[in-house]
Amino acid sequence: MNSQISELPVEIVMVEDDEGHARLIEKNIRRAGVNNRIMPFTNGTEAVKYLFGADGSGSVNKGKPLLVLLDLNLPDMTGVDILKRIKTNEHIKRVPVVVLTTTDDAVEIQRCYDLGCNVYITKPVNYDSFANAIRQLGLFFSVIQVPASD
Amino acid sequence: MASISESFSRIRQGLLLGIAFVLLIVIAGMIAWLVEQSTSDAALVAHTLQVQNTLSELLLNVRRAESGQRGYLFTNQQHYLDDFNEAAPEVEQQLQELHDLVLDNPARLAEAARLKELTDAKFVEMRRTIELNQSGQREDARALVLGGAGRDLAAEIRKLTDGAIADEARLFNERSNRSRLNSQTLLAISLVGTLLIVVIGGFSIYLVQRNYRQRELAQRELESTNANLESIVEYRTADLQEANEEIQRFAYIVSHDLRSPLVNIMGFTTELEMLRKDIFERVAKLQEDITRLQAPVEPAAADAVNDLGKDFDEAIGIIKTSIERMDRLINAVLKLSREGRRQFNPEQIDMAAMMKSIVDSVAHRAAESGTQIEIGDVSPVESDRLALEQIFSNLIDNALKYGRPDGGHIEINGRATATQAIYEVRDNGRGIDPKDHQRVFELFRRSGVQDRPGEGLGLAHVRALVRRLGGHIGLSSELGKGSQFTVTLPRRWMQDKTRRSAA
């Protein structure tokens, strides 16, 4: 078992159906000085395909340090399903998942943490707060250690 | 129709039973009479036998006396006279008895009198022969006997007695026949009576059973109707619950999804703002450069740039305030929909304490505006604490917000009926126009001069809560004089509402 910290730069997989949101998130992450590669997906199907590969096993991402930014309201599926799949996949279950969504429903938040989500952030409408939150998240990204997928 | 024919049949039943009972009473009377009759018949039969007996004994005693007399005359032996002497008083006595016995029968009474005459004559004749014999005139006595007068008397007595006995025998037959007939009649009537009792009893049992069956049938029908009704109510309630849930979900999803584009609008507006800053800074720098290059800038151009900046700021300002407002509204809808899904926890609540704590929390504001708040008698209630706190906080807050700026007065009162607890919050503030009395309870609707902060949420929220608690809210108000909100709640928590709130 490869349990060492990856030498490769962390890749951020951003699953966000709203292109505007995606743009704002990316802008603010960059402003925080995070220059890692960001892979944006606007629907669940494509994101799943990227994360788990064509065979759906997740082995394509073996050994790659990933970080997932996940919105819950996707046009083709709910982000909760993607979260559940990531956290039960033997290859990418250790990938940190940051749920970034508009929902601040207590039940939903609880459910996500139960399923293994690492951070849950509600998007504030107030842009200053929003930008601030994302920038802090970017700072967080620049310091956290991400394990390589097994 | 059914009820008319039913009442007819009920009357007919009553009539039949009535007739049957009258018949029974008549039969009972007849039986009593017949029993009485047969007792008197038996007495008459016994009486006849007694008369016969007395007559036989009388005849026997007359014979005995005669044979005593004859024996004495024939043998001259004194002891033959014993029979005669014994028989004589008995004959007397039996004649008297006979007389008493036949008092009811005139013909027999006459016969008894005649018998007495004959007997007396017979005894006179016998005594005379005995006296003659005792005084030694034996021949004279013999001659008297031989004269045959005594024998004739005896024969006549016997004939009379036999006749009477035979007549009594006829009477006996007659009476015992009648008695037998009576007994038979009695038996027959008793049998008829018994039969009638059996028939009436059977009929009554039939009626009772039929009534019972009908009642049972009706009850079963009622039960099934009730069950049906209940299931209909349940069905409708489930429908309503579903519709309610649907609306809650709808409100939640809509408001939720509305926020998403709002984030973009807000975000990019801010980005634009930042861009504007950059652009104008660059323009300013360019102007500076131009100035440095000694090219005179027309003041009008600088003013135009300034005006442009102001317009830009104004537009972005309006967009941002609108977005903020929209965000507040969406949040309000979200909050309402979330409140609508919250589960209630019923408990016994000391309303006086709750009102006091609410009033304490606004005491500072009340003091600032010089408003007096008075809490009257408020009865406790079994309900959800948080919901009641929200309801009365909102009402008291409104009363303060729209109260009179000088000498405001707020009164909180309560009363209770058997099933309801009623609370009133009254102020002497600006009041609400009657045409807005319904509108103020609607979401985002407000009344009067819009000079106070607010989104038109409070009363909508209050009404939704009161309704969910199973109560209702009323408003009476007059412009410029004040408003009174009346909240009516059930005193006891009702079971089915927990189900409603769970939805």
C-alpha cells in the first residue's frame, strides 16, 4: 500500500453546474495565490467519468493527489451521490471533498458529514463574504496535505 | 318513507300487544271467577251430602226409638227403653240440624216441618204406649200399637225421608255435574290462557329480537359510515398534508435555486465594481500623463469623467441593494418553509412568565419610546414553547414598532374557556386601515406608511404558526387609534396535530 504523501501537485476537481459560480470560485482561489490545476465540470456525469474513469473503478486516478470541490445541486444528479461514491471507492476514498453549495439546511449538512465530506461551506450571497470564504479556502488548499490515491 | 312504515308497524305492534294483554286479564278474571264458583259448588255438594246424611240418621233414630218401644212393650224389660231414651234427644237435635241445613231450600224446609210434625206425633204415640205399659195398662198399650196409627206414622216418615234423600241425590248429581263442567271450563280457559301467554311471550321475544336485530343492523351501518367517514377524513388529511409538504418543498427549492443566480449577479457586480475602479484609475493616470505632457485638459472633460463615475456607482449601488433585498426575501421564504417543517414539542407553558420575558427583552426599546407595557391575567396553555415565543414576540414587537411615539401603551390580556386559551395584544398606535386587515397577514405585504424597517414577514409567520398550532388569529383595528390582535389556541394539545406538524 502506498501511504506516502504525493510529490505531484494537487489537482482540484471542481464540480459546479453554474459557470458563473465556477468562474468566481476560480478567480478567488487564484487571488489567494493557489496556482494548482483546476479541472472544472458543469455536470455530474462528466465529473463521475473523470473521477472514476471509463470503467468506473476509480483506478485511473490511482496515485494522483486530488481535491474535490463539490456542489450539491447538479442538473443530472445530486452531489450527495457523487460524495457517497467517492467515499466508498477503494482508490479515491481518501480524497478530501469540500462541499460548496447554497444549501444551509441542517439535515443536508449532517448527511454530508455522515457520508465522509471533509468540509462543508455554504455559498454566501454577499459577495464580500463569498470572496472571503473562497480565498480562505484557497489558503487552506495551499497548506493542507493531500494523500495520493491508492 | 321507511320511517313512516316503520312507525305504522310500531303502532300495530303496540296495538296487538295491548289486545293480547287485555285478553290475558279477561282470562285471569274468568279463571278467578271459576275457581270461586268451583269452591261454592264443592260446598253445595258437601251440603247435599250432609242433608242426606242427617235425613238417614234421623230415620235410623226414629227406627231405633220404635224398636226400643216395641221391645219394651213385648218383653216388658226396662233396658229396651234405653234405646228409645237415647234416640229421642238425637232425633230432636237432628230435626233442628235439618231445619238449619235446608233454610236455603223452601220446598225442603216445608218437608222438614212436616217431618217434624210426623216425628213429634210418632213420639207422642210411642210415649203414650210406654206410659200405659208402665202404669200396668198393658192391654191398652197393645191395643194402641195394634191400632196401626204408629205404623202409619212410621211409614209416612220413611216415605218422606226417602223422598227427600232421593231428591237430594238428584240435587247432588246436578251439582256435581255442574261442578265437573266448571272444572272442565276452568281447565279449558286455563289452557287457553297458557296458550295465550306462550303466544304473547313468543311474539314479544320475536319483537324484541327483531328490534335488536334492527338496532344491530343500524349500528353496524352507522359504524361502517363512521369508518368510511374517518377514512375519507384521513384521506383528505393525507391529501392536504401532501399538498402542504409539496408547497413547503416548492418554497424551499425555489428560494434555494433563486439564490444561485443571485450569487452570480452579486459576484459579477462586485467584479464590475472592481473593474470600474481599475478603469477609472487608469483614466485618471492617463489624464495625469496628458497633463504631464503639457497638453491642457479641458475641465469639462474631467467633469464628464466624474459624472460617468457617479452614474456607474449609482447603477451598481442600486443593483446591489436590490440583490440584498432579494436575498432577504428569499431567506424569509426559506425560513418560513423551514418553520413549516419544524416538529412541535407540546408542553405546559406558564404564559405569564413567557410574556414577562418577552416584555423584558424589549424593555430597552419600550423605555426609549416611553411606552408602557402591561401584562394582565394570562392563562397557561399546553403548546409549543418556541412557536408561542415567536408569535408573541412578533406581536409585541409590532405593537412597539407601530406604537404611538408619545405615551404609547401596550396591553397584554388573556382569558380561557373550557377548550380555548385566548390572548390579546392591544396597542394605541397608528392602527391598520380596515381594507388591509387581511392583507397584513400575507407574505411580503405591509400596510400604511412604509417608514419602518421590515419585509412584511412577521404577521405571515405568526399566522402560519398559529394555524399550525390549531388556533386562529384575529385583528380589530382603527386607523390612528390602535390595533388589537387576538390569538385563540386550544388549551390542550391535540394528538392529530403532532402528525400534521411532523409532515
